[in-house]
Amino acid sequence: MSISSDKPKTVSILISTYNWPEALERCVQTVWAQDRLPDEILIADDGSKEPTKRLIERLKQESPVPIVHVWHPDEGFRLSVIRNKAIAIASSEYIIQIDGDILLDPHFIKDHLSLVEPNYFLCGSRVWVSKEQSQELLEQKSTIKVQRHKFPLPFILNSLRSGILSRFLADRYKKNKPRILRGCNMSFWKKDLLAVNGYNEAIQGWGSEDAELAFRLMNTGVKKRFLKFAAVAYHLYHKENNKENLPENDKILEDTITTKKVWAKEGIVKQ
């Protein structure tokens, strides 16, 4: 696989969050520790209360790169809506999307950019961290150190990093399973997101928003590339989200697949 030299000159990292400032602070600290800093940090806040706002104001003062806080009132799980608001104002040509309960390997951004090409979006994986180890990580105050030897074997393998293997597997890994996506570890050219009108805001509550976006991108000819053995991300333990809207969201996803839909009528641009 040839790697194009046509790389983005600027990159934003988009962090979605909701009422968990302790995790968000650790997440942002791992962004600051990157060997390739982003040009800006966008925090897409789905209606968090005052403690998160106060934290972000403090982080803005400490941050080596600009932090933009994008907030709307809490009217239920509206991740698609708040992500669209952040995408719309992103100042960079490339956007890396994570969640606020994710801790990043120091090479995370560089790994994403190493496999960027025009007409591709990237999808990585994540390492689940146990409840006990998550608490240990949240209590760390300065350098955040992940103890990989405490992971179950499959997660240890998922946390390994290899440039050679990641390039080899990028267009091969799980090639025939296009629905396998991790919205907490994806990246896109901003122009590609605008071309499909961003996330489908008809999807409310947890589930299917990332897959539905991905299929619309693929329907335009933008291809998916997997990040395996690269862009390692550690997902802090939390209780499962309410999935009561998942059946309705899956219907929207199936309609997008069967009709080869490209444009989200309820997206960044309101019609």
C-alpha cells in the first residue's frame, strides 16, 4: 500500500463529553502529551453542568493549544447534534474524533496522520480498562501511566503498536465487516463530513450514529481504513448507556444502507 504525501496541514481533535469532568481532564492531559499536538481541541459538550464548564475554563488557561467549548442544553442524549456543531466550527482540514473517557497513547495523533489519504476515513479500536484500573488512572495527578500488564491477554494485544503491521492491515483488517466502527476513535477530512452534511440528527439516544455516517461516506466513494496496532486508545470503565432508542436508530441505519443515502436531511445544514 502506498502512502500519499498529501497530508493535512492542520488537525483538530474533537472530544465529546457529558458530566464526567474527572475523565475529561485526564483525556485532555493525554492530548497535551502527544508527540504531534493538534492545532485545536474541540470539546463537544452534550449539556454538562457547571463542574465541567469550570474545568474547561481552567484547561483553557493551561493548554498549549486553543480549546473551544461547544455546549448546548441537556435535552437527552444528542451526541449527533453536538458533534455537528463542533464539526461546523472546526478550523482544521482534518478532524480526529474521540470520547471524553478515552486516554490516548502519546503517538495517537501521529498514527492517525500516518495513514491519512484523500478519500479515506480512519477507524481505530480501543482497549477496555477495568473498573479498578480506571479508578487508579483517574486518581493519577501528573503523568498518566497505563499498566498494560494488568490487562487480559486480548487487550494487551490490542494495546500493541507496530507501524509495519498497521500499514499492512489498514485496508485488510475486517475488510468485509463495514459495520464494525468505534466512534470513540475515528478521523475524517472535514470536507468529506460537510459533503454528507455531518451526522444524522434524526438519530437520538445511543447507537448507530457512527455507522450511519460511515455508510453515507462510503456511499460517496470515501473508503474506510482500519487502524490496528496504531492509534492506541484506552477506554475508561463506565456503566452502559441507555439503549432504548437503538431499534429505531437501527431502522435509520438500514434505510441509509438500502437506499444508498448520502445526504443527512437533519444534519449540519438544516433544510
